Amino acid sequence: MQLGRHAEAERGLQGAVAAFREAGDLTREAQSLETLGALHFGRGLLREALGPYRRALLLFTPDHPHDAALTHLNLAECHVYLGELTQVAHHLDGAARLHEQHPSAQTFGWLRRVQAVMALQTGDPAQALALLGHIQHGDRSLQAEAALLRARAHRELGQPDAAQAALRDASPLGLRTELEGALLSGDLDPVITAARHEEARLELVTALLSRAHPDDLTEALDLIRTHGYLSLLGSRAAAPLASLAQDPATRALFPLRIQTLGPLRFTHAGRQVQLGDFPTRKSAALLVALALSDHPQSRETLADRFWPGAKNPLASLQTAVYHLRATFGVPVVGTERGLLHLLFPVISDLAELRRALRSQDLTGLAELLRP
């Protein structure tokens, strides 16, 4: 693994798993599986890592609660980058329960670290810093990982000096620390070369999105689709990728989320748009009408509905469509045979509200109505 001879390392670990299983040494079999999962994770092969981690979890439970909790956290981190939030919550809860039953400052620290990863991936660097502030354990690996996350959080908050200071404590992490430094300096070429050499796919995608040459974006989107890094599509760096979505399958990766309960808000490809961000209120209203309709709308009907007194309602409608493109940075409205429709699938809180009402999901209703 240290030499980067990944195929040989994988064969060796699979042999170890088989040998320990035959010898009846369940603990070392689980440790070998855990290391195999880590090998896959380091190469960005997250789905391949899930199998070994899950098998290790079964072997660690119930006799090794500390190891089982850490494996829960490894699984949670995989699911964070895969965008599978239900599974993230499941494994974080599993780790938290084991920590409650068998308290450990080390387990608590790693739990806070993965929660901070989740906060960063969902666009809340301030919350990530608050979580990282609770880590007190002297585990050097944990301290380095926490320092790297602090550097990222400070960078995303626009605090480069604090980010650079945090990076000094993350130096043992090699390429990942170099990537964070390159994101601060803007000199990404050496890191991209190193990530290719080390087959570090997650780091490569992050660097490609930041450098953002046209070929970089195409390669990044291919890697994201191939390996399922769906959470990266919700980051601000991924916004230019939406312009590459020219077919329904790719557009499905970039749903338009609309919040109508409380302040109106749209989220698309890492970009959040509120009512005040639209050039006109009618352009926002047009988008709401298209988003909440279950079928395409006639251009004439929409023009007469929103601009009944205009000299040329259709021209006003076309201007509003242009405003929507400028607001989101990509075309979001398509026209076919005189009908307007959204180019991207829609996820609306009204649909979620209807589902919660039908199923009498009081917790879900409370979450939806809180805004």
C-alpha cells in the first residue's frame, strides 16, 4: 500500500482474510477486511469499500464495540460522498449508540470528525468548526484529520490565514494536505499529477473541479458518474458541471430543489437562489409555476397569465426565460412545440408535505414546516 502497488496489496489482503477465516481468527479477519476497505477508500472506490467494511462490522459486533463503532464511521464517510444520507444517519447513530454503551474519548473524537465531514459536504463550514472544537483526544492521526477539516472549513469561510495555520498540523496526511494547500494557492497542476499517479480519485475530482478547464470538467463529471460521488454535485465548485448535462440521464444528477414553505429558495448544482436573487419577481413566479406543474405549459397561456397588460406578452415571457438562465448560469427552461418545461427534474417541499400528510408523519411535517 505504501508503495502504491494497489493490486498486490489487494491480493495480499484478500489472502489474509481467507487465511484468518480458515484459522478461525475472527478478529484478524475483521482487521484485514477493515484494511481492505481502507485501501479501496483511499483510491476513491467507495462502493468497493462498502463490502469489506460491512463484513468487518459483522465480525466486530458484539465483542469489539470500539472497533465496531469505528467501522460504522468508516461506512458513514463512504455514504457521505456517495450522497446516501439515510445510510449516513444509520451508521452515525450506530456509532453513537456504541459510544454511549462503551464511552471512549477516541471514539467520540472520530464521531465528531465524520459529523464535521457531513457538515462540510452539506455546505455548513461553521458547524464543522464547532464540531471539530469538541475533539480532545491525543490520537495523532485523529488530530491530523481534524486539522485538515479545519483548514477546509476556514478556506470555505474565506479565512485563508487560519486555513494555512491549520494545515501545518495536517502535514502527515500527504496528498490530501497538499490538495488543500493547492486549493488555497490555486496551483493545482502538481496535485493533479500526483493524484493521477496515486489513483486518488476523490482528490483528483476535487482538484479538477477547482482548476475547471473544459477538459477538467468533462473528466470530473465522468469520474463522479462512474464512482457515484453524488455529494460533490451539491458543492459550489460543481456548478459548472450542470452546463455539461445535455441528456435526461445526466440532468437527473442535478435536480432543482424548491422550498416554497417559508422563504422561497431554489437549490441547483451547488447554487442557492432566493427571491431577491432574481432580476424580477415574475421570473421567479414563472419558475415556481413550471416547477410545481406536472406537465409542460403553453407559452401563450403563461404569457397571458403573467403579463396580461403587456404590448407583447410573449416577448416578456422570453425575457423572463433569459433571466432564469442568467440567474442559474445554465438553461433551466426548454421549449418544444410551443410548450415550456423545466430541463431538470424537480424536488419540491410541497410534494414532501403531501407525502408526510398522507402517511401522518408528524416528525417529517415538523421538519418541513420549521422554515
